[in-house]
Amino acid sequence: MIISCNLISDVGLKRTNNEDIVLLNGDFYRDNAYQSTFTLNDNARMAAIVADGMGGHAGGEFASELAAQSFQTFVETLPATVDTATLHNLIKSWATDAHYMIKHKGEEMPQFYNMGTTFVGLLFYNGSVSWINIGDSRIYRFRDGILRQLSTDHSMREKEKDPTIPSNIIYNALGVGDSVFADVEDITQKVIPGDKFIICSDGLSDMADDETIESVMENGGSAPELVAAAKEAGGKDNVSVIVVEIIE
């Protein structure tokens, strides 16, 4: 499989610090951009992740870093071969472990109390492709001019189907609350050349509706162009985006 990736993590127009972080192929990005093409053989493993931290002081920055670093270690230490069901169970176990690790770090250091983070992205493992979601960051697929959200927001607005509830009230995140769960889906058989996946923090989806994102993607659709659309709409939050295109 050959994939092309471009990403950007931007503080936005209203915030003074960036609580988002991007993980791509073992490297971490915040307040910068990157693009590259990767050839993934049948035993390759690679993560493309956006984490959107929350918490007072520098708590959000710390939480998103902890989650991204923890997941990269998880990816590097995966067994040489496991089936899809086992892989997904391992991801869910990682999420539980990461949740309590972040939660305990916050309890140990008062300045980081109640910090947490969303977590969304793709895992390429031994020729398979799975998406993962915890929280209200999103993953979309753009195919044949049509944008489709793959993940479901773990927000009270989505859960109650009530548009009057503020979109930023979420009930599932790493480090926050008594427990956590991860949505994981294998899409290996559904991926075709030309597919583009947009992995983003809510700094994009809260500023740019699906029609706007779809329009940007129809006209080339790079991560910087999506961030520019979010900023044009107000840029009220940090905004981080990875665009992953399946070349072959």
C-alpha cells in the first residue's frame, strides 16, 4: 500500500497555546506542518493520530502528548502477527491503560488535575487498516466527491440528538471520568485507491461544516487548506488536520 499524508497543527486565532498534537509514523507535530509519501509493506505498522487535549494551565498539552507517546509505544511493541479481533482488543486495552495513566498523572500534579484528551486516527498494521475514536475529534472519508463521517462523536449533543446542547460537552475522553471506551473498526476491505481520510480536532469540525469541508476537498483538499477554512470562519480553537490519501 502506498499512502500520501499531509498535516498541520495550528494554534488558531483565539488561543495562546496549542493543546492538540499530531502523531504520524512515529513523529509528533504541534504548531508545524509536514507532508510525505509512505510505502507500507505487508508487515509495516504506522499510526496517523490527532489528539485534542483539555485541562487548565498546560494540562491539555500534557494529556495529548501522553496519549500520543503512549500509543506510539503501543504500536512499536505490537506482536509480529495478530488477527483483527485480537488487534482491536489490544487497542481497547491500551485505551483503558492510557486513560488511567493520564488520570493518575493529573491526580499526582494539582496543576494538571482533570486533564484529558480526545484521540482519533488510523492504524496501519500488517496490511490492515483500522480507525479508532475516543471523544469528539473526527475521521471522515472523502470518496467520489462525497464526504462521510466515519466516527461518531462521543458528545452529549450526539448522544441525546439535541442540537441545543453545546457541542464541546463530551462524555468519553482519555483521563476524564471513571472509565473510557474506544470505537474501533476495521476498514481494510472498504479502502480503495483515491480515498482520502481527514483526521481532525474539533477546531476544524466546529468551524467548518461538512459542506465546507467537502467543498475544500473537491478542490484539492490539503490539510493547510482545511485549516485556512477553519480560520476564515473564526479559528476559535486549535485546529489540527491530517489528510491521508490512498494511492494504491
